[in-house]
Amino acid sequence: MFLLAFFALITERIVGYPDWLFKRVGHPVTWIGALISALDRRWNREGDDFASRKRMGILALIVLIGCTVAAALAIAAVLMLLPFGPILLVLAAASLPAQKSLETHVEAVATALRYNGLDAGRKAVSMIVGRDPEKLDDAAVCRAAIESLAENFSDGVVAPAFWLGIGGLASGAAYKAANTADSMIGHRSPRHEAFGWAAARFDDLINLPASRLTAALFVLAAVFVKDASPRDAMRAIRRDAKHHRSPNAGWPEAAMAGALGIALAGPRSYGGQMIEARYMGDGNRTNLNFDDITRALKLARVADALLIGLFGILALLIWQF
């Protein structure tokens, strides 16, 4: 299975998910999202009490994961019956990690700030974060982009690759379904606090391994990146990761912050409401610019290469033994 994850990462790193394919058939996340929306409309009834909505949310998650696993197993079985079946299976698996699209979106923020100024940077960063963009200055735009890079490298690249390695296309797709459910209904809004409870808790659980692995990859990547500090990355992880509002996001964010000598997270505004949060890292937090985003992208690229190399080694070891 790690061989599948290895080739899927390489394939997605090179070609991404083609626009022409997305326009014709969509993407697994859009298919999963459509099912989540349907379950939310049908089963999340505002007239029900908290406990009932919570139970229906648990049932919705079970149905979502079950349907996704069944579909993935069927797709894998059919593909392996076709000519060049293993290659087709790799192409299907390559739709799950999102290295190329993540890098493209974060790089767009740096480019916008560099050539078109703060308003363009705010618009670009609003595509990848949910905080109020009009309240962000240059440094805050940079922090938001780097935080998004760190967190999404964990749950958008490392985690799907990890679960692909553990259980093939079915477990990789199951992870993607659960993570999408958390993004759509796993937040503490009046509508979803009960119905999305199971999705949020399950996503926290299945991201535990990837968040720790991502932090380790950032620490190791800092060895190979100029002006990055693996020692400070480890120190930030030990001191700050446990103070993040999320049991997982603090690990990659603290590692990224420490490695680059900057501060991430901290107070931010969502929907006009200020959220108080601890900073990850104790470095520069007020004078960041587009060059810091470029540095973060460099660290993430090295970490990505290390991840691919790790999966290649694991695949080789499993094949030999």
C-alpha cells in the first residue's frame, strides 16, 4: 500500500488534478461534499433537540464513510481488471493528496502581495482561510497564508498519503470523506454544533498520526533549508503545540513557526468575532512579508520530498520482507 501512496504522491506532485478533468467529472471532494450536503439537509432538522441531532450526525458520518469505502473498493476492483490497472489505480489515488494545488494557492498570496499590494493579498488569502480578510495587514496576510500551508500540508497531503499507505484507496478515500465532513459541518455554529460533533471528533482522531509526522518532516526539512532552524522548530513544538485550539494543527504550525523564526496563530477574527488564541513560536510576528511565504513554501517542498522518500523506503522494506 505504501507503494501506491509513493506513486500517487509523485504523480500528483507533477501533474496535480487537471482542470479539464475537474470540469468534466468534478473531483472526489465535490462528490463527497454533495453527499454531505444531502445528509445535512435531510437529517439535520432544526426542530429536533441537541441529542437527536447529535445521533443523526453520528449516523450521517457512518453512512458517509460506508458509502465512500464501498465506492473506493468497487473502483479499485474494476480498475485492476482493466489493462494497465495498476497505473489507473495510481491515477485514482493521486486525486486524494493536494500538493500542487496547495502550493499554487499559497504562492498566489505571495505573488499578489509582491506585485499588487495588500488588497490583492487579502483577496488571494481569502481563498484559503476563513478569517475576515479586511482586518488583515501585510504581516497578518502572510501569517494566514503560512498557517494555511502548514495545516493543510498535514491534512491535505501527509494525512491522505498516510492513510493510502495504511489501507490503500479505500482508507485514503475514507480519510478524505471524514476530513471534508469536518470542513463542512464540523464547526461550532448553531446549525452544526450537534450534527457535526461526530465529524469533528473523528477528524481529530484520524489526523493525530499525520500532524505529528508533519511536524517531524518540518523539523528535518529545516536541516536542509538555509536560515531555518530544526532546533527552534523542536522547541516550538514542545512548548506551543499543546496550547493550540486544535489537538493537531498546533504541531505543524509550531514546527513551521519555530523553523522559520516567526510567530503564527494568535488572535484572529472570524465573521466579525475576535477569537483569542496562543501564538505558535516566539519569532517575528509584525514584519512578515511575501519573502516569508516563499521561505515557508521552500520548507514545505523539502518536507514533501522527504515524505515521498520516506514512503519509497517503506514500500521497498515491505516488498523485501
